Amino acid sequence: MVGVRSRPPLRLVDILKALPDAELDSLVTRLGVRIDPAKRLDPPAQIARALVSLPDIRDPSRLPQPSVELLHRIAEARGTLVVSAVPPALQPLVERGIVFARSEGKGHVELLLPAAYLVQLRSWEGEDPRGIRALMAQAPFETVSAIAGHYLGRPATPPIALSLEPAWELLGDAEKLAEEIDKLSPTERRVLEGVEQLGGEVDTEELLELEREPLRLRTASGATPSRRGVGFSLERRGLLIPVHPNRHVVPTEVATIIGATRNAEREARREQVRTFVLSGDHAPRRARFSQDPAPFAMALALAVREPGNEVRAGIGTPKSLVAKLATRFGRDPAHVALLVSLSRAVGLWDASAISASAPPGSLALHELGPLLFAAWRRGGAWDEARSEPEMLRLPADQRDSSASGVVRELVLEALRDLGESRWIPWPSLEKYLRTDHRIPGVERLLRRWAERVGVEAIAPMEVARRVILESLPALGILDLGEDDAEAGEPLIALRLTPRGRALVAGKAPPHDGAASKFLDTHVLRLGPTAKVSSIFGIFGFVDVGRAAETLDLIVAPQTLARALSAGYEADSLRQRIEAIAPLPETLSRTLAAASVVVGRGTFVSASGFLWVDDANVRELLRTRRSTSELFLDPSPQGGLLISPQVDVDRLARRCRTVGVEIVIEGQVVRARTMPPPSSNPSGAHRKSSTRIPRVEKARSGEE
């Protein structure tokens, strides 16, 4: 069970003050923090100043990868995450004073990430790059200092991360943010709405035009806004964030609130399109129905854990692996690539996903669909404006996001307006989208973004087409249909699935609640309530079967035998399988038979085995003082086991002292009784030329 708290994250100093004295002293000793009793600041405040200066939060690559994934999950939960048990990846974060835990009762633990860490954590591929947190984390010092000073009510003092905590308490809360926007003056609101109409991003010249500012302060890099203008007033409130070198971005959370008031203005323009869609039946002749992406994403996560499918963290998924998985499961490579990217963004491919105490391991299978949809909607992992949409294929410093996130929201708004349970012709939806007042601004943003990153510009409607025809069907949101056309391309129609209607409306999608069960003696069909961690727990002894609307796993006697040979205990196998579904009788008997011990063998290291047919000779070698240490006791009948690290020369020499010769491959071994020949090449040549014939004669005479 995992929950997200609605209250804002606690301040770091407040958390440190709430710690017991023993834990606080241990943290100080562990991190080597020096407390100065002469300062007016109390010890928790001094410790907080030292903690926010540590490099681990600004450079998470210094942490273990499972700990980084857990840190991202807590940050996505706005700094407060409730888990059913303490995750193993929590220990490095607690030791460094980054994350704190406290009991919530009923076996639950609340993980706390202070706001001072949230505002400086580096953005990751699963986060919205235009969100308030991501923009503040990369904003220049002058901007974050102005934001902190505005909400503090006084000039901000270093460390700036601690000064930003009051600002994040307001900006990170949707209700308080809406109240702050309502307090804006008419001029400030007009400028903010103007930027939102232009796609949520403007350059400095356009901002000054919206401000109607006649004064132009110019530097080497171009026009500079006045520190007394409307733009700076919005900037110090955190409602308009400057991005180097010449851009000003409205965060996604602010654009959502500002844009909500303009929906009524475009209703009249869209009424005609809505009437056409709702008045007739546009059902196509052929349809391709979408499936829940959760079972297939789970199948991909299991398949990639097989030997030979390793993927390195932080870089793009190899195209050869995507093609291999697409061929194996019979899916479209573009759909596979999308689900692969989103699965990696939510941590489903990480080793820490096996933990049942934190997401995604603590989630049920039906909860993966909304998780993947939320990751796609944030836009940090997939960008339809690029020819290679997976963001991990780019170097970390070149993952500049486009304005495709605005197009996503336009498409989802249109689907909410038009898509009840009817088929919508694509031309009608396209016309509906073109009437939106933000399309010209988005087109301008896409063109500037293409010039900035050095790619070919793409039209907003082409991005919308990719979202409709590729992304949303892969996520199980839309069904697609086709009708024959008299000329040209076929007519395309689309319809929201029941799952899609729920997700677009911000609700949990419905599921049948069926339990996992064995269809026969070998096929385990996973139900929507199966835990992700339990599925990963049986990965070592199951094979991935059919992955469609549901996921089937093959649990056959041969897979169980393979697991037993790999070292799994029969009782452990039974517990792991029964955590998902009751075992059928045949598999239960197989495991019961496998757990029966019919005998035991003891492994003994030996360098060889000496066959000796005569029992008296064996007893002689085993009991004499000069030879007894050469053999292991007891030895099997018919010979003697030679002790480890006993070479042939030593064996032959010792045995010859009691009158026993050693024969190897039909030749009697002659032990050396004198030191090796001299290292002089000439001397060595003479000795070898005179002694070898004598040895050969002796062997031939004996034979």
C-alpha cells in the first residue's frame, strides 16, 4: 500500500528539530558536521546549512542507482511518500541525511524529502521539464534569490535552498498557487495570459511587447527586461521563469490554472464541430482495439531481465533490443519503444523494482497503466516532436524539451470535450484542434526549438497526429478505425476506450478485479491485483508467455527443475507462487516430490584417483607413514583418492619407497631423484642428449 500526502513537505530545520538527540548526534558524527556553539543559530539550523551544501543531492549519480530511483519516486510524490515497509534503497539516503522516515501506524512508514532538497534536485527523464520544480532547479541565482525573498518577506540569505522552502510550500500546492494567481493585478494577469496564449514561452522582445514597455535595455546578448517591470514581478512570484539565454517560460502548473479561465471563449468556435461529431454515427468498417499497456509493460520488464538483454542506466535503449522484443511479442516496434521508454522512466526496469515496500514494486498490476500514462503526460521521457522520441538517446546536456507537451494537453482537452463513447473522424478532430488560440504560438515555439537544437521543424498538427495515431493507442487510450476512401488515404476514426475516458478525466480506470489463477497445470494468468514485486519474485523459474490484455506466465515442471538446479528451495518456490495464485495439484505434487531428500553426497577435493586392484597394496599405501599423507581416508573401493596439491612426481617418489610403481597411460613414471639440470644451455643440451636414450631403454626393457 502506497499513498501520497496532500500536505506540503516539511522544512529541513523542523525535521531535524523533531529527531531524537541520539539520531541527531549520529548524523553529525557520520557526516562530520562541525557545530559552533558561539553562533546564534541553534544546532539543527547549523546542521541544515551543512546538509544542503552536500554534493549528493545536486549530483545523484554519487548514490546507488536503486536509491536514486527511490529519491525520484518521493520527489514525484511532492516530497511525502507512504510505504508499507522500509525499502532497502532507503539506507544510503538516510545515512546522508537526505530522506527521513517516521512511523505512520498500522505498519506504514512515511518517507520525507525536505523542500530544501526538492528545489535543487536535478531533473530526470520521468519529470515534466516545464514544471515549477524543474524550472526552479535550473533557474539562475538571481531568479531563485528573488523568488525566495518575495515569499520570505525579506532579502534571502545563503544557503538559498533553505530560503526557498517557504516559496515551495506555496508553489508546490495547487490550491495556494491558484489563490496567488487570483491576487495578481490586471496588468500582471494580462501579461501572464498573453504568454500562455503564445504557447507558454516567449523571448525577451515579445515579453516587453506584452508589457508595452517602451524602454529597451540592451546588452551583448540582446534586450534585457527591466527589474521594475511586470515581467520581473511575475518572475519573483515564480509564475514566469527565465531560461538561459533569452526565454521566459510559464510553468505547466501555472499554465493549467491560467488556461482554465479561457475555455469558455473557444466554446462558440467549437460548437459546430461538436454538433457534427455528436449528431451522426461515424463507426468505421475496420477497427483496431487498444489493450491495457500494463501486462505488456510487465512482460517487457521480465524479458529484459533475461541474460543477454542488459541495458545500461542513463543511456538510450538499443534499437536492436527494441526490434528483438517487438519480434518476440509480435508488436509494433514504435509501440514497444514508447512503453520501454516509459517503463524505464517509472523505474520498472530498475533492480529496485523487486522491493515490495516502494513503487513500482508495491503497486498492483492494474496501477501500472495510470503510472505509464502520467509519465508520458509529463513529457520528460518521450517527445513526439523528435524523429527519435526517446529522450534517453540524447546526451544529458542536450535533452531540451519541445512544446509537444502543450499539444498533448490540447489533444486531451479535445478528447474530453468530444469523446464520450462515440467514434470521432480524424478530420473533425483536426479541425477542432486548429481552432485553438494556442496553435499559432505552439507553431512558433516548435520552429524556434528546432533552430535551437538543430533539427527539422515540425508542425503542431503533425505532433498531434503522432500523439493520436501512435502514443495514445500504445497507452490503451484510443481505439483506431479505418474506412475506405474514394481517393487518397483511408479515412481514420478514433474512439476513447473506457480506460482512456477515466484517465483523461483524471479518474482511476476500471478493472474487473479478477484474481490470478492457473488456466491449466502450466499457465499462470496474472490478474489486475497481482503485485509487481511478487511477479518479479517468480521471474527466475517462469517463462513469459502470451502478453495481450492479460499476461500469461509458464510454470512447467521443467522450469521448476531449472529453478531447483539453480539453488532455489522447494518451499521458497511454493511460497513465491502462492503469493500470486494457489498451486494446482500437479505442480504441488511436483514441488513436493522435488523437496524429498533421497540421499546425500559429500564433495571432497582431490587431485586424482589411483587404481590399485590388490587390497594388500592399497592397505600398504594407506597405512605406511611415508605414503599415508598422500591419500584421502576413506577412499572408495578399488583405489585411493589422492590429496589435493600432491603432484605426480611426489606421488611416484613416495610410492616407489615402499615398492609400488605408478603407471600413467601405460608408462611407468620415474621420479626425479636429483636436482634439475643446470640452466646453462650447452650443459642442458648435453645432459638431455645422453639421458633420454637410457630412460627409453629402461622403459622398453621393463615393458
